[in-house]
Amino acid sequence: MAYIIPSNRLVRWLNYSKSLLLTGKPPQTPSQPVQRSIQRPATLGTTFSQLQCAYLGLDYRTTFRQICQLGFDRIRLCGYWNELEPAAGQFDFTVLDWLLEEADRQKVELVIAIGMKTPRWPEFHFPDWLSDRYDTGQGHQPIDQRSPVLVEYTLRFIDAVMNHTKQVAAIRYWQIENEPFTQLEIAGGRFLSYEFVQQEVQQVRQIARPDQQILLTGSIMLPFADDPGDEVAFQTCLAAADVVGFNVYSKVPIGQTRFYLEPQAAFWQTLHHWRLQLRQNHKAAWIAEAQAEPWEPNQLVATRGIHHPSSSPAQAIALTQQLVELEYNTILLWGCEYWYWHLQQGRSDWWNAMQQLIQSERATSESA
């Protein structure tokens, strides 16, 4: 996986690289307030992926049951298109139904991510019957505009999933696509148009129960928060959704080098400013993904050893504390399958740290 710096930011990137080469560290940013004791947000959750369990050789049922028992308030599930509609017009809800039933037994509130683009690589989880017939590959034009027929198929897919799960009380939020407007190499540069996502929002509102809300997610370009497209995407999400979530990764590799990108001051300022805008518009602000799993070059998952530069249990807790300081009341940690995988290898550092965080004192805040 690689994080790409757009060419029009080359000058700033060269200065950043110079600092890394000379010192091994990024330019200094203002220090964050020191947290005297660990505090968790009012709502703490995670994202669970059966796909990631398969990659790690884990049984998704056992893993999900254990994750639920950690004590999270909210879990985001992934409605993978290739899993749910393996043949055109033929749906298989076996896995999703089991997850929904288990979450109900464990009294965990749910978010369901649906659409073309849902969490975990390769992000776009098209069924073979669709990708074999239409252009779903890499490109730099909105994928719904390259293959307009995908619009019809996607809306039909969303309709089928929502109507199948309509009576599941635990589902409180529908996430429409995952970072739909973000263009990253890990997704083959593929993204969706604003017009199509707004069409999806309209459909979901027509089907959703009155007690269910719509979540849209986005991100901020590392390290300088200087991509104008991020602001356009945010304003689109602000206008369309009930809840806007941001994905925050505090250390990611630069291509296949030994250097990493880390958020600079402008990143945290943007994250703070966007939360204030959401509050002013009576919308909820979430951290949809807070890094609690390493992201290393040349590795889909960092299983080659225990210690990695990009993330550790201590770094994940520190990031959570920083986000709590910014008054984000809902934070979903990214990497629960990874913690359990380590636990199965006889290493409990991640599992114990996340358990400690879940059981820590809840922060109080007046923000929405």
C-alpha cells in the first residue's frame, strides 16, 4: 500500500523530505496537551471485517464474538457486494445475518457500510459477474461515469440489502460508500461522483427507518491538509448526511521507502474546524477510522513481527487521546482483527491495551 503525494505539492513535499533525511523526523508541530490519565470518548467502537479475518486465517464468528465481548458501544460492519450478491440477482445473506444476530445478542449498536466502496482492500468489492462485464478497474474519472450501468446495479443492490435487514433494531446508521471522493493508489485511483453519492443518499432515506441516520466519510490529505478537494468533499458530506466521519491515520508509509507521513499542524486545525462546522449545522462528527493497526510498506497487513514504526498500542491510545482533546465524541478504532490475530499468536499487548481503553473513564464534552 502506498500514499501518493500529488505533483502540485512537490515543493512542500521536498521540504518535508529534506527534514526527514536530515533528522529522521518530520517538521515539528505544536505539542498536544499531556493527558494525565487515559480517557475514552463517550462512544467508542471499531470496524469489523470478515474479509480481513479470512486474510489472517481467523474464523470470523469466533473473532466477532470476542470483539463484541470487549465492550464496544458501536461496531461498523461491511456489506461486501461480492459476498452478498455472488450471482446477478441472487443474494446470499448468510454471513451478514449471522453477524446481525450475534450483535443483537451482544447488545451492540451497528453501522452498516454499503455501496460499491466499503472498508478494507481493495475497497471496491465488485462481484465477478459485474467486473467481468463492465469497466470497474483503475482510472481517474468517477467510476459511475465510466460505467453508467453500475449506477443501476448499485442502487438495486442497496435496495435489496436494506429491505432484507429492515427490521434489525441494532442497525442505527447506514454508511453510504467509504471515502467515496478520495483518490488513493490503494483503491486504484477509483472514486465516485458527488452526483451519484447524492442519488444513493436519496434512495437510502426513502428506505431507512425514522430512527436510522446516514453516515458519509472522508479524509484529510497528509501531511499538510492542502488538497482543495478535501474541502469540497467535506461540504458535500455536510450537506447530504446526518453524520460525517473522518479517517485519521497518524503514520503511514511514503511509497516503499523507510519514511512515513505524519499529520502536521494544519491537519489537526482542519479536523478541529470541521468538527465545529458540523456542530454549528447540528450534525454529528465522528472519527470513522482511528489508526490502531500498523500500516507498513509492502505489507497488506503487518504480520512480519511485533514492533512496527507506524503504530503500536501506545501510539493508538495516544491518538485516541488527541482526538478526545479535539472533542470528538465518537471514535471507531481501526484494526480489531489484527489485535485478535496477535492474541491468537500468544501476544496480548494490543488486546490488553484496547481493553484498558474501553474500560477507561469517559471524557465529558458539550460538543455535538
